[in-house]
Amino acid sequence: MNHPLSGIRVLDLSQVYNGPYATYLMATAGADVIKIEPPGGEFLRQRDARPGSSIPFTMLNGNKRSVSLNLKTEAGRDLFLKLVPDADVVLENFAPGVMARLKIDYETLSAINPRVVFASGSGYGQTGPYRDYPAMDLTVQAMSGVVSSTGFSEHPPVKAGAAICDFFGGVHLYGAVVTALFQRERTGIGAQLDVSMLDAVYPSLASSIGGAYGESDDLPPRTGNQHGGLSLCPYNIYQARDGYIAVLCNHEKHWQALLRAMQRSDLAEHPQYSSMRGRVEQMAQVDALIDAWTRTLDRSEVFDRLIAERVPCAPVRELAETLDDPHMHERGMLMKVAHPTFGEVTICRSPLKFVGQPPPAWIMPPTYGQHNEEIYGGDLGLDSAKLAALSQQGVI
């Protein structure tokens, strides 16, 4: 099967979430992704503080090949440079400056292969005053305004439960690489890419940013489960008999439909609730009205009644429920695989679907250095004696 990125070779130097997710999307689109791991293996492979903490490695590194390589040795650097002529993409998410210190920066690699796309993912970017700050998902959430915007106004700020900066950064990194490959088809020349997690997550704060330019200067920085800009009502999470359910109305048709589901059409012409502006001004009353209704029903009952009227809503589900989600399993986004340590586990596939083109078969992540002989021996032509010597020297 000629998949969208078939024939594209990626040298993947990335680690943890940000870069590995970008290269996972490439691998599941058909690219040959060679995961180049430092001595001992990529950090995420080694997580063991709690049972299951290494499962993310399985999620993000399927369909890749692995070689071990010590880039801090001269022989390791030379070996890496021998892989560059046949590479289409080199992707890394080290701290800015590391690739230059290792002498494998864009200038060096593009001199060997002018067609190479050199992609860097980082917390704050390769330039700017924050460039050298240590960056992890939590620190970028804090710096970007995500943390200050999350939670309830009367309580301290909290981070988003998901690692949104890592993955937003990874998605944008993937998009930048594919865009650069498209440009290369026209120009024949590669590119240097700089994608920061901070830049990638900022646009997601659009509603909260809009509130900063509103009529009132007393908007709370955190709006709990209400709309970030406090400009939609109802927009909240309401309690049911057996849990919670999210309900929102984007426009008047939704509001009228909600009233029908609640059997409260008598409120359709209520002067305080007849417009979005009016409902926003009476937000506490509207929320109390809806909450009083949802508390009398189970989540499924509320959901069925609202969906019948086409009101946007969803039950608040636990992760265990999501892992068995029939919709995502039917679409092939989720699948169960046999893990050598944990038995049957649910893993995710690529969200990028090419209609009429089945994705490549999912392959379990490689063991550390599994493809040393295949790539160094087969691709570079190093014989077994040379490979043994490199291993003895700690290069591979």
C-alpha cells in the first residue's frame, strides 16, 4: 500500500511526548521512522515509578524502528552523519542549542543533504528571551495562561489534566514537517523548522483572550466549567443522579430545544432569558434552573432527551469508560493489543484518516536498539566486526 508518507525517512531524535507524537503520526502515515535512542534508551521507555507509567511509550512509538547511538562520541556523531544523506526529515526536541553542541545542527546537516527538513520542537522556541528556560508541559501551561485560566475563581489555579502543550506542540510540529515536505516538492530544498509549545497552545485560549477585551474589567481569570469568555449561557457541567453531564447552547435554537427537552417551553419568551445577553447576565439563575432538572435524572436519560432535540451535550465520563468507547474502537482510533508486560491494553492510532486508504498495520514499538544490525549493517554496510567494535566502545 502506497501510504501518504511512504518513501519518507525520518531520523527521530525526540523523546517523551512532544516529538514522539509528531513522528508517530508520520510513522502511521507510512514514513520510515528510525528512533535514535541514547545509551540506556529513551527516557519515556524507562518510566517505572507507578505500574503502567511506561504505557505512553507504547502509545507513541509503534511502527518505528530503533537504533542505539551515543551522539556524545565522535564515532557516534560520524555514524549519525552517515544516515543523513538518505534522510528526508531530522526531528528533535532537545533544549535549544543541544544540536549545535553535538555538531549536528541544521547548517551541518543541510551541507550534507540540502533536501533535509530539520524540525525542532521546544517549549519556548529557538529564539527569544525565554529560549533557554527549562520547558515541560506544566511550565508551558503556566507561562501561557492555561493554568491561570483553569479552575474556579475562588480556588487556586490548576493545570489541565491532559498534557496539552506537549501534544499541541507535537501536532503543530507534524503539520510544519508535512508543509515543508510539500514546499520541497516545489523547490527541491529542505527547511529549518522552529515550533514551540508556547506558540502552539496560545490560540486555544481564544475565548479567555476575548474576555480580556470585553466591556468589563472584573471578569474572573478562572471560570470553572463555564465558558472561558463568559459569553455563552448555558455552558456548564451539571449534576445528574449518577454523575455529571456537560450542556451548552451556542445560539437561540439550542436554547429553545433545551427548554423543550426540559418541558419548560413556558420560559421561551421569558424576558430575562430570551437572548444570549440576557442569559449571560442571569447566568447563576440559568445554571440553577438546569441543574435542578438534571439532578432528577441519570446521565443517560439527560443525554437521550437532549440529543433527541439536538442540544450539544455529553456525559462526563471516566477514563475507564473512554478506553472502551465503542465509537473510537469502531473507527479504528482505539484498538486492543497484547502488551508483553501488561497483557491486553488499549492503544490509540493516528487521528489522521485518509478515506478509502486503510492505515498501515500497527506494529508494537521496537525494543531498545532492535534495528542496529538492520540499519547500521544493512543500510550503511557495516560488517559484524565493526558493529561489535562500536558496541564495545559504547557508541551503540
